[in-house]
Amino acid sequence: MNEAPRILTRRRLLGAGALGAGGLILSGCDKLNANPTFRSLLLEADSWHQGAQRAIGGKQALAREYAVADMSPEFRVNGNADPGDPAYARHAAEAFASWTLSIDGLVKRPLALPMSALQAMPQREQITRHDCVEGWSAIGQWQGPQLGQILSLAGLLPAARYAVFHCADRFGAAPYYESIDLVDAFHPQTILALRMNGQPLTVAHGAPLRLRVERQLGYKQAKYVMRIELRDSLAGLYGGKGGYWEDARDYQWYAGI
Ligand SMILES: Nc1nc2c(c(=O)[nH]1)N[C@H]1C(S)=C(S)[C@@H](COP(=O)(O)O)O[C@H]1N2
Ligand SMILES: [Mo]
């Protein structure tokens, strides 16, 4: 795994058959699984071990999706509203044109995905309710590629059990991070949202991309995701509890709603 990450361009993705012409927008739970290119990508992906596949069967219940009319007129900003980091600020100033998302750790092919590649992948759109433990909720629309298809491109090694999201922001000295297991990572509603309510994600809501893992609470919805690391264990990473709030305040790691 000392291999340099591959930059996946739109052309390369098209060559790999990962994308339909022009990319496609999907909504509704299993359209993506019914999509032949996506299915063959998943089936061909040697990323996947049988144990995990079995574990996923029956664990794919969907979070409720809402109609456009249900969308909240205002969606609160919570936690950090800007990473305030110079490298991040430079990327934000150029609309993340030279920024890449890193996928590394227990993968066969470490990747560096530019925005153009993420935007060219099949997109899932979903209107869901975000529930914060601080006692507020908001219904918003999210759009982006499914995390599962990105992990399939990287190819998981058999030991991979968790996806860790490393964020650009911190609280004091502690970086914000979060993690989920592979059941949630390959859940159809788990996306890396590039857009919110029909617009590119703003800095306050987590630009250039944030995790949406819809069956869990607000603090799992990591903003400012810079790097996704595949690990066999959460031990030895920061406080060892799998997330910033889990370490700092003993919040539950599995924040099921
Ligand atoms: N990187 C990062 N992600 C984060 C947070 C944060 O401070 N930093 N706050 C979390 C919490 S507690 C909530 S409720 C939501 C808030 O998302 P919003 O600002 O888009 O409403 O983001 C979550 N993800
Ligand atoms: Mo929250």
C-alpha cells in the first residue's frame, strides 16, 4: 500500500465503465442497484468479501425520504462553520478545483478523486431529516455519489471493517473525524454529498463534501471530508472511540435514530 494514489479522471472512469454518458441522477432506493453499469461494477469489484456481503443482507432498511414540499425553509449550521485552516481556505477560494479526496488504508488501489470525477459519477438525490442531539431537526435535500461505489473503485482488502472520515476542521487540538462500519458504508442512502438543496455545498454546511449516513444522528454527518481511511479497527486512532464526539463526550458510536 505504498503505491501512490491514482488520480481518477472523468475519462478514466468512463473508460472503466463506471459512468453512464454524462453521469446520471438517480433517486429512489434501489435504482442504482438496478443500474447495469453499477451492478457490474459491484459484481466485478474484487473489493468485497463474502462475510461482509452476508452481514449486509437484511440490514438495508431505508431511512424515510421526504417530498420537496417538506424541506425546511432554514437548515441550521451546527458545530464548526469553517475549518479556518489556510490550506482549506485556498481550496475554497478556487472552488476546490485542485483539491482531491483521498481514499487509503486497507484498499487495493489508493485513490485521489478530484471534484470533476466525483461530479461525473452516478449521483443519488435524497430528501431526509437530520436530527441533532442538541434537540433540533431539519429536512434537506442531498446529492452526491454513493460511498459504496467509491469504495468499490478503490477495492477493499479483506481486513477492512470501518471507513474513517478525516475532516479539515478541529476543536482545539482535536481533529474532527467520524467512522462507520461497512454495512452503513454500502447502504444505498450513504452518500458523499456535494450538493445541498440544489446548490453546491456551502462552507458552513461542509464544502466540498460531507457524509450523509441517513440512519444515524447529526454528529455522524461529517462535514469537510478530506480523506477516507479504511481500517480493521478503531483502536489507536485519536481517543479510540471512532469519532470526535465519541472521544470527547462519550456519544454513542452507533448513533441510530
Ligand atoms: N467536520 C465536522 N462535521 C460535523 C460537525 C463539525 O463540527 N465538524 N458537527 C456535526 C453536528 S453535531 C451536526 S448536528 C452536523 C451539523 O451540520 P450542519 O452544520 O450542516 O447543520 O454536522 C456534524 N458534522
Ligand atoms: Mo449535532
